[in-house]
Amino acid sequence: MSRALSLRPRALAAIEEARETYAQVDHGETFIAELETVLEAIQAMPLRFPIVHGKIHRALLRRYPFAVFFASAQRPNSSSS
């Protein structure tokens, strides 16, 4: 089940700045594609990503020094159905 994502204005600005920087070396679209892959993974399985502080998780992009920090409303399931 996919969950809704909400990106803060500060995050959107950081994404656009990184896209513009990578576009200078013809990697702008590749950066966005990888970011979209990470955002889709967060939506699909948010608990897959490690908690780095309190309830904040971190998802790293593989090819770029960029991280997505997020809080998940989903709780770990301690019992199996």
C-alpha cells in the first residue's frame, strides 16, 4: 500500500538546487530519476530505512551524496497476522 508523501518547501528548494548543480554536468535528469526511485521506495516500505534520530528515518541515494529524511506514520508490526 502506497502512502502519501509531503515535501516541505525547504526540501523542494534543496532538490531543485541539486538538480541545477547536476544539470551542469548532464546529470540533472539522472539525479531526479534516482530521487523518484527513493521516494517510491519510501512510500512502499518506509520502515525499511534506518531511524537516525527519534522518529526520523534516512534514505540515501545510491549515486549522489543526497539523503531524504522523513518521519513515518507507520508503526512496526510486532505481531504477525
